[in-house]
Amino acid sequence: MIHNIAGAFEKEFGARAIAIARTVAQLEEVQDSVGTEEGFEVIQPIAERIRLATDVDYIVIFDMKGIRYSHPSESKIGTVYEDLENTIALSQHEYISKALGVQGFSIRAFVPIMNKEATKQVGVITVGIITPKWYSLVEQYKSDILVSLFWGLLIGLFGSILIANLIKRQTLNLEPYEIARIVQERSAIMQTMDVGILATDGNGNITYMNHLARKYTHFFGKNGKLEELFKDTWLAEEQIEKQEGHRPLLLHNQMYLVRTFPMKIHDKNAGSLIVITDRKEAHTLAEELTGVKTLVDTLRAQHHEFLNRLHSIAGLIQLNRNEEALSLIMDEITDEESVFQNIKDKIHDYSIQGLLIGKFSRAKELGIELTLSEDSYFFDSVTGFSSGDLITIIGNLLDNAMQACLSKEERFVDILIQGNQNYLYIEVQDNGIGIKQPIERIFEYGFTTKEKNGHGIGLPLVKQIVESNKGTIQVFSEVGVGTTIIVQVGGKDL
């Protein structure tokens, strides 16, 4: 505002100064006296009278040689104008300029003085008006400035409130720091997922990928399109308009399972979410979670054991040693019947019976003496437990116990199972190598001491099942002596 006021003043002062200068230049006394000896006495009184009457700061008249004939300071009359060479008014041009003097900036008007006939220039007149200082303008227009500031502040506050409310509605009433925290949290969550996650906008441009998605797609750039990443696959050819579940996708010679989810905002296409899972890992995890792997291992062990027995019997028959073959058959039948009958008498759940029979066969194959404690009994499952849960617990505990014994010459594993609807107690003992790592680490997801096919999810899964049913799991181990694991759920009430 001050700048605009100062500019208006300068424009007004320039017009006023050049008007006064033109008027003075037309006075006959001035035209006749410039350049004459008596001109000093004639021109100075006229110039001062006009200066005082028009309230300008100075009126200076000089001839073509630059000699001053008037000046507010009489001591400078008769002296030469200092900036004569740069005065284009000597060439019959009039103009307005701004100059810095002792008293500050001034607006000057230069007008040539012509003779009466207007055929010859005899001198130049300059009229100057000193511009006011900025602080004097502030003082002069203080009330106007305050009113302008007040209205500007009021309008600014009202506008900022409207904009803030609009932005808040668009950002779900979240503050900027809350938005930043949510974005960071979501990104961290996505990065820790064990599946590849990829998001696109409505035009198929990639907007987000976690590290597994980059690993599966072999894409580590910043910008990309869906059809480029999944070129020559169904994902690049089809428009994602509905949710798809676990469709196979061959990518870089690796098979994946892909789920797609269209994203809509206000019923408009906003992009899509793609979840990629390694099929091999998915199958392995499914086997562990459902107990299928345990049952398959059990059947494989039984199959292997039966083949060995059949081969032995077939060999004895071919050697015409029928009595010994018959004796071997009777011994095997007796041993099997004894084991089967013991399990059937104590365990009343068919799934657990089948599991234990398979583990006995597997233990025999590995040269491990597996025994079911005489104090064992199992009438019914504790409330909250399914047969699959019990198979997972018993199968994993026995597998770990037998694995721990393999490096020992004499190998023993004993299992005690007691349970009804209100109580479950499982105790597995072995004389294996013991646990060298801190015991609590064996329940960490992904931790394993196995060299092959060890995914480190068996014992964590057991712990999760037990603790979700408010049970406890205890481990006692001594390196080189063996390990005992006890699972207990509920109170003993027989």
C-alpha cells in the first residue's frame, strides 16, 4: 500500500512540476532575461515568488552554458549546473526524472526555454519536488493502513477456515502429522507381510510395491505399468473388475498364486490391489498348518516298513525257509498287534491312534525305541481342541524328539498322553542332544536347527495352539542328556 501511495505521489508530483515548469518557461521576462547580464536580478525574484506560491521545493533556471539564474540558495546563483552534459533538455526535450539529493529523493521536471519567436532555445528550467519519506507516509495514512490490515486479516482468517475445513473433509478429519504416521505405519505393515503386495491407480500405473512384490516381479524401479510387469500373462491382458482368488500365474519360470481386488472410491475405479503368493511356500505352510505333512510322513513310514517286511518274508520263501518266514510273520503280527492294541486301549481318538501307529513305524525305521507310557489315557478332546490341533501338537513334538536322537547310539523317546473334556496333559521325553540355543528361541517363528526342510513353524504353531486355549508349555533340556516338553491345558479332574 505504501509503495502504491508513493508511486501515486511521484506521478502527481511529476505532472505538477512539469506544468509549473512549462508555465515559467512561457514568461516573457524569463525568456528575455536568460543569458543577459541583468538576468540574475530579474529571474531570481520571479522564480522564488512562483516557488513559494506553488509550494515546490526549488526552481532552477540556467542558460545554454549551464550558468544558474535562479536557485533557492542565492549562493549558487551564477554557478554552473553540475550535470549539464546529461541534460537532454538542452536539445529542446522536456522530461521528468527522479534524483537522490541531500534532502532525499526528488521528482524533477526539465523544460527548455525558447525565445519569443520560439526559434531558438535560450535556456532550461527545472522544477523539483522532494518526495515524502516512507515513515511520513505511514504516519499520514495510518488509519487507512490499519483499516486495510484489519479487513485483510479478517478475510484471510475466514478464507483459511474455509480452506482448512475443506482439506479436513478431504483428509477424513486427520491432522498432517496423523496422515504421515498412518502412511508410515501402512508402509511398514505392507513390508512385513509374507506375500507380495502391489497397488495400481485407475490407469494401471504402479503406485506401491512391497519388497516381496519386487522380488517376485524382478522390478526395482520407481515407475512402471501393470502390463509391462506382467507381460504375456493373464494379469496384463484382463481388466481387473472383480475379485479373483488364488489364480495361478507363471512369472519368470516360477509359479505363483495371485489374488486381485478392484478398488473403488465413490463407485469409481480407483485402481486395483494384487496379492502374490509363492505357491511352493503356500503349499508347505498349508501342510504344516493342517497336519497333512505329519499324516503323509506317517503313511510313508508305514509303507516303507511294510515293504521291508514283505521283502524279508519273500526272500525266506524263495529260499524254501518257510518255517522261518512263518515265524517272522507271527512275530511281526504279534508285535504289531501288541502295539496296536496298547494304543487302541489307551487312546480313544482314531486320528491320534493313526498318528501314533505311524510314528511307531517311523521310529522303528530310524532305530528309535518309542514307547507309550502305561499311565496314558485319552477319552475325549478338551473343549476348544480339534483332532487336527492334537495331531499338530503330538506330531511336531514326536518329530522333534526323534530328530534330536538321531546322533545317539541308543535312542529312546517316551510319550505320555492324558486327557478328557476338561484336561489335557502331553509329555514327550527323549535322550537326544538337548537344546544348545536359549530355550525360548525354539518358539520363535522361522527359527530351526534342522539342516533340511526345517521351516521353523512347528513348535511356534504348537505354542500358539496351546496358549490360545489358555494352556502352558514347558521345556526342560540338558545338552547331551535329553529334552522333556510338557503341554498342559485345564485342571486335572477325573
